[in-house]
Amino acid sequence: GWSSTAAHMVNPQFVRTGDAVQQLVMSGWFDSFVCIALILNAVFIGLQADVHASALIMPTHYRVIEILFCIVFTSELLLRLYTFRVSFFTSGDWWNYFDLCLVILQLADEVMTWATGTDTEETTRADSMLTNMTTVRLLRILRLLRILRLLRVIRFVSELKKVLYLIIGSLGSFFWTAILLFLLIYILAVFFTQIVADQLEVPETNEGAVVKLTLKGFFGSTAVSIHTLYKAITGGFDWQEVSTPLMDYVTPFAGVVFVCYTAFAVLVLLNLVTGVFVDGALKLSRADKEIELLQKAYELFENADADNSGEITWSEFKQHLKSDEMSKFFEALEISMARAEDLFHLIDRSGDGKLSLEELVAGGLMLQGPAKAIDVAAIAKYLQSSMTHVKEQLAIQRTFLQNIQCMNFANSMVSDPPRCY
């Protein structure tokens, strides 16, 4: 879904309140407008590329549209800088620096276009006359970099952002999996290169010449063998095209080794890569849920603390049970709102009938997701401590009762006195 990135980019204390520009930038409509502009700009860049590839003269209205996009994105950046000021650079959001670099590159592109005189309908011919000039080559590179602006769409769509973070978070594990795959391919590449080289030394017949040419094309060197083994497991060609000449003209053992390699790589290693991404997705999903819970807990607290006392009473909590913030908070915890009162008293660690922001956040994080091993161990420790305390209390009560019996015995004539302490 759409996410108002400006609303969560910086801490609210750094944003000036009561400002019309701030309200505009913090609104979801502003992000939606920018996202639509990014998509239209990407389509326009594709049309420009088609015109350039057709060696046609660039129409004047294309330049006008290009300048309009430059004005839109420059204005957007200036509005964000005006709203967030220093926090624009100190918020830790690397998308801000990405936006800034793209706007600077486009402004440099426009300045260089104007300086070199390539903003007229003679653009194509002027470029062809100056193809060897460093300035024109740099100008073309800057124009190519404009398509990177489409990546900014990720910033405004939370689902795309999660996928991007998933890829980034899995790169480390993927790198080591790729290293393992390369080691396997390299070992077998040396093996096949050596045995095929030995076979190529055998005197050839007419039929053998064709086979040797085929084998040399597959395993003529270590580098070629690595390429062949990689293509065999990634759909470059069918593995049977390689295994058949190995079995028929080299040795059946080589063909069996190649078949086993293909099966192991496809069924194990490539599935391991998939597992790495799935594992990364689960880890990032848990981290993302915690961040989302913190955000919803903060929004709920700000909305429910009507008297700005820094604490939420049960009556305030109950009054906001039907609010959107409360619904989102319970949804993040995966708890039914029918258990609202139980939840309130459960996370009220001080027992004073009030919730601070710290108690709300800590209690939410504690209840989110299934119980962990440390939670079970903590409960077992608590039960053990409780049982010890109960046994001590029972011993005290037993001693007390026996003492009462002794006192009664002193005032009576019972033949079998109780044991007194």
C-alpha cells in the first residue's frame, strides 16, 4: 500500500507545526502525486530513448516536458528541505541523499544541455557531430542516470520497500552460497578439463574429429568448463547434450559424475539459495513487525492520552477501543479486542491502573508473536519460585497449628500430646 514516507522520516519534534507547507509535504496526497510523476517520467524517458534509437530529430515539446519534470522534482526536493531542514540530512534515511543526487544530476544535465546548445530540434545532428567530445559523452551518461529515478517508487510503496530490504538482507547469505557453488563448479571444471584433454590426445577418425570438436567446445579450457557447468544448471542448454558425448566418447564414469553434479546442484544448491531468501524474509519480517508495532504503539499513545499526562488510564484506553489506532495496535499484536481489559492489566507492570509509553511498548513487544524459549524458561522459574514460597508458607502454617494444639494440651488432660516446637 501507499506509505506516507514524510510522516515517518524524522522525529516529530524536529518538524515545525502549524505550517501549510509542512501539512502539504506530510500528506499522503503529496506522496501519491510524486509517485505518479515518477512513473510518468519513466515512461517519458522510454519514449525519448525510442526517438533517439530511430535517429529522429527530438521534437521541441519533448524538451518542454523534460524541463517540466525537472521543475516538479526540484520543487519537491525544496519543499522537503524547507519542511525538515537539518533533519532531512540527519534522519538516517538514505533515500533523502538518493533524491538529492538525482535532482543535482538532472540540473547538471539541463545546464550542460543549455551550454552545449543541444536543446533544439537539431539535438540528434549536434550529438553526431560532437560524439568524440567528453562533454557530450558525459551528458548522455547523465541522461541515462535519470531512469534511476524510477527506483524512488520503492520509497512510496511499502510492499516494494519490503522486497528491497529482503534482497539487501539476503545478500550476505547469498554471497556465501554462491561461493560454495563456485567452488563445486571449479573443482569439477578442472576434473572435466583434464580428462577431456587426455581424450583429445588419442588419434582421431572422421567421426572422432566431430566429437573432439564438440568436447573441446564444452571443456576446452578451465574457463570454458566453468561456463559449461554453469549453463547446465541454469537453463543455458540441456544437460543431456553434455553428458552423452562424455559417456560415449570419454568414459561412462565422467558422464555419471556430470549427471550427479547436475542433480546435486539443481535439487540441493539452487534450492538452498531459495531457502536463504526465505530465511532472510522471515528475519526481516519479524524486524519489520517490531518496527511497525513501535510506530502503532506511539500513535495509539498520542491519540489516547487526551490530557497529555504522559499516562493512559483504563477509562481513556476504553474510550478509544473503536479508534483506528487501537484497531491497528490489536491487529499488530494479533489479539482480539474483546480481551482489551485483560491486555491493559497484563501490560500494566506497575499495577497502578495507568500505562506509560514505556509499558505500552514493552508489553506489546513481549506479547507479539509466539512464546520464545526464554519466555517458557522465565515462566518455569517463576513457578518454581512460587512453589518454594508456597511450601514455606505451608510449613509456617503447620508449625502455627501445632503450637496451638500444644497450648490446648496444656489446658486439657489428653494422654497423647502433640509434638510441640
